[in-house]
Amino acid sequence: MSVALITGITGQDGSYLAELLLKKNYKVVGMVRRSSTVTFERIADIQDDIIIEQGDLHDQSSLVDLLERYEPTEVYNLAAQSFVPTSWNQPVLTGEVTALGVTRLLEAIRQVVPRARFYQASSSEMFGKVLEVPQKEETPFYPRSPYGVAKAYGHFITVNYRESHDMFAVSGILFNHESPRRGLEFVTRKVSHNVARIKHGLQKTLPMGNLDAQRDWGFAGDYVEAMWMMLQREQPDDFVIGTGVTQSVRRLCELAFGRVGLDYKDFVTSDESLFRPAEVDLLIADPTKAKTTLGWEPKVDFESLVNMMVDADMERMAAKLKQ
């Protein structure tokens, strides 16, 4: 039986990936930090089918211990301080976890299970102030936040271990991917959640930052399939994963409010305090390599994704109000 270790299993991507691997008959081990605020909400339906163990990307000995006990055949590093605005407030923590944490995990794998296949969650935020549009695997990085900088380190240390130690180590450069399981701090979920609150009469306005910011948004459930596909190849390689279609935050608001029969212009207000200190430019993926080499294609389009998220938040809000 294949054994997968997933760091960050309680997050959006970790939960979808765990479900996918269970369907493929993997033994799934999820690593979580010891914390008073750990939530298992996203994996509640599969908690009895997976193994949850404590470990921390700050602590290499905990990583070595996990690898020795379970000897995974695949390791997916999805854990990170992953919220871009927080990375300006906590740049050192972001670097410790999102950058150096990758090194600690790679070094532990090299020592304990050097034949294990390793997936690193890289990010389109590494492109930042983009040097070409659209962005592909060869596009130079120009990160515009401590998070993007830390992800670039994690990306290159993965390449370094692959080339220096002959490890099967790959990075997926994933563009924005969303779902009903997205955290409330992310803009897509912020919009869908507040649309539900406004529709249920709980608030009157939604303050937003830069409505003209554009992103390449896809469905997280599609993207975790690409992660798995990368580890099934004969040779390790890095891939850009995205839809190749860009959408503005304004369009996101238009679709989300429209889903419940409202006009976003009546509710969305502009708040300059919500603008980023350094905005990234036009992030849009060129996923040609993933499509031709992996055979991967996104299945859920943007409007269907927004509808899925708004419907889920409408159901959550209705259930909450009944309590």
C-alpha cells in the first residue's frame, strides 16, 4: 500500500488531497501542529479514515520521527503561513515556516526515506511583479511580499535537493485555487461569506480593496489532482497549474451578488486600507506544459466555482440562523 504524508492536512488543499488519495487506496498520514486552535472541520468526514500525528516544520526532529515511523512513499508539503497580508506583519515567522520549513522537511526525507517522492506547494505569488504575461515554468520570479519571497526560497531549495541529492522532488506552481473550504481571510471566501450575510439581512455593506486586481482562479479540488499526477511521472519536474483565464475582483463580486439576485454596486464599498502595500501585477497561468505532459485540465470554470462557494455559504448561514 502506498503511504502519503501530508503536512497542512487540515487546510483547504490538504483536505481535498486526503480525500483523493483515500479514493486511490493510500494510507494517509496527516501532520498537524500542536495548537489550541487546530480545527478539523475540513477533514471531519474522513477523520476516521486517516492517521493524524503531531509535527512541526520548525522542529526537524519531529519530522524525522514521523518519517521513521510511517516510511511514506509520497510526501506532500502543503503547510505554510499562507496568507499574503499576514506575511507583512509576521515576515520572520513566514520565512521560518514557508521557507526554512521546506529545508527541514527535505533534509529529514534525505536522511530517513531518500526514495520517497516529495511535492512542494509553490505559488504564483513568486511571480509578483510579473516579467511576462502569461507566466510559465521559465518565467523569472519577482516576488512582492514576504510570503512570495519565502515561497521562492522553498521552490529553489526543492530544485537544489533534486539536483544535488538525486531526490524525486517537484514543485507545483499553483495559481489561486478556491473552494467552499477556503479560509474567510481570502478574498473569494470573504466575498461569498459576506454575500450570504447581506442576503440574510445581517449587514448592509462589504468594504473591499482593489476591485481591479486580477487573478487566475480555479477550483482546489482540480488542483490537488495535478499534485498527485506530478508524483506519478518517471522523472521529477516542476509545473505551472492554473486555468489560463484571468478574472477581476470586480467580476468576482458581480457574479457572487448576482447569484443571490443582488447588484454588487449597491453593497460594495472601497476601503484603501485594504489595498496591498505592493500589489502584484497581472497573474495569469500558462498551463500548457501541465496539459501536454501530465494530461491535466481544470474541470470547474470560474462562474461555477463562485456559484459553488456562494451556495455553500448561503446554506451555512441559513443553518446558523436556525440554531
